[in-house]
Amino acid sequence: MAPTQAKTGYGTWMKRGGATATGFADLGVEITNIGVPGVSREAPDASHMSSPDQYREYIAGMMDAGEVEVEYNFVPALTDPMIAAVEAGKVFYQIGHDDWPVTFQFQAIASAPARSVPLDDKMVGSASFKISGKPELVAA
């Protein structure tokens, strides 16, 4: 058996662009986890009174690229990068790593920044990025 090619996520980054896929810059937070989504497809019920053998029939519907969930170390400051991401509306984002041959690129709308300030643990934050349209893998 060949040796594993598994790696840790250390060094992975997420950047925000603008209305076009240019000018990408760091999100401005200490990211600790990025939940990269899979693609799903709706399956509308197309059954009818004469469906064969009384089994339901489905057709391929619209696809959805889902959401990117980001967790980060919350560092209080005068400006909050995640609020700025929400205020930016629908813009381009990239997820990548300097060692990866491709970058995951997509348009998304940031929402739901949340923060937690526990008594005896690090302060953390999270946010969601709803992907709009088809994401792409682009050469790094």
C-alpha cells in the first residue's frame, strides 16, 4: 500500500475579493477552522398517476453549493473584519494553501457573525458564507 498523502490544514487561508475575482486580501481574522461544503442537488417529485409499479419518480433539480463555515479567534478591535464582510454584500472569496495546486474560488454573502467570550477559555467567533452560483477550482 502506498504511504498516505494526508496533511493537516495548517497554513490554509481564506481571502476576500470584490465584485470581480481580483484584489484578494486576507480576511483579517485568525482562522482556526474552515468548513468547506459539498454540492447538493434538489430532487423534485415528478410522480404521476401512472408512475411504473407505484414507485415515486424524481427529476434532477437545482444544485446548491452550500455554505462555508469559518471559526476564528475573536480579537476585539475598533473594526470587525467579519462585520465588514457582511456589509460588503456578495463578493468573491478564495480558500487555498501555498502548497495546493488549486484554489477554491466562489462568490458568497457573509452572514451570522457570532462571538463567544467564555470565562476560562479563548474568545472565539464564527461566520457563515452562503455560496452564490457555481464555485470554481482555479490554478494556484
